[in-house]
Amino acid sequence: MHWITTYIKWIMLASGVLTCTMVYAAIDPQGALRNTFGATLEGPLANIVVRNWGALITLVGALLIYGAYRPASRALVLTIAVVSKLIFIVLVLVYGQAYLGKAGVAVVFDLLVVALFVVHLGQLRSGPIRHENGL
């Protein structure tokens, strides 16, 4: 599994860019809800909450991009991303099973990303990184 450490920069960049696509929720909350969950929420409060949700997810994506280029920040950035993504996964699995048909793609993506990040964080704790892909 040392390939994860070798390619962590690229893994962080790819997942960061994909995570940043949730800026869509800040721009078009109803469209983002339809695409992500297959349903919408109505009213001004829904627009505030969904726009904020989209902005926060986008910030996590931006942090992943930042951390890809700043190895000293990676452990903190990856920890924040793991916690954020796990909260989303748990909330969907506990409260949103009816939406898994649409949200399942996001849940699977986040599970994969969380697994990669947790393995990398474990490798960081087990000793110095011997190989860093500088590309």
C-alpha cells in the first residue's frame, strides 16, 4: 500500500477537484439537491442551509488541493477531510437511506477517499515517508 504515499499528491488533487464541484450547491441549491439526492427542499431557509453546505464542502476540496502542494499540512488537511466525509456518509446511511439511489455515488466515492486517506495517515504514523512523488 505504499503506492498511496507515493501518489498521495495526485490522490489529494483528484479528490479535491471532485469535492470542489459541490460549489454547484452554493450556486444552484435546488439543482445540486436534485443531482445529489433526487429531491429538493423548499423555502429561503433551505437555500441558506444548502448554499452553506455546498460552500463548506468546497472548502474541504480546496483544502485537499492546498494540502497536495504543502506536505507539512497534509496530516491536518486529510484528518479534516476524513472527518467531514465520514459525517456525510454516516448521515446518509442513518437518515437518508431513501436517497441512496442517487447519493450512493457520493457515498461510495467518499468511502474510497476516506480509506485512501486513512491508510496514508497510518503510514505517516508508522515512520518517515521514504518516497515522495515530486511531480
